[in-house]
Amino acid sequence: MVVGICVIELYIPRNGSLKGKRQVLQSIKTKIKNRFNVAVAEVGEQDLWQKAILGVTTVANDRSFVNEVMDKVVGFVSSFPQVQIVHHQLELI
């Protein structure tokens, strides 16, 4: 069993409130879950308007499959014009 954990730090430049941040993140999280069948949650910086940290995880039998899914998730998140990826980190256990 291989567990993939990806932490994605986001910058939301055109955001001016926590409500706006929640709307943007909820949309992104729902689309990630539906497309890749992974677990996603906001895991940090909940009180900042223009910064967010998402945690994404998945479990599989094949290490390369987990790595591929996480790479696709990061690429998918980078395709959203509302956010910019500041940093991401992948860990396989």
C-alpha cells in the first residue's frame, strides 16, 4: 500500500474577503475530488484572505500511479486562473 500526500500552497491575488476565498477554494476542491477521486482539505492559513494551503491524499497499490495522480492534481490546480501555486510538496509513504 502506498499513501501519497501532497501539500499545495496557494496565493489568491484578486481576493478581498474570507467569503471570496471560501468560494474559490470550495469550487477547486470539489472539481479535484470529482476528477481524481482523492481527498482534499484546506489544512492551513484559514484566517488569511489571499493565502491557502490544500492537503491532497490518495491511496493505491502502485507507487508510480500515486505519483502520476498527484502530478496531475498539481497541474490541474495550476490551470485555475484565480490562484497561483507558490509551492507544493509531495510525499509518498
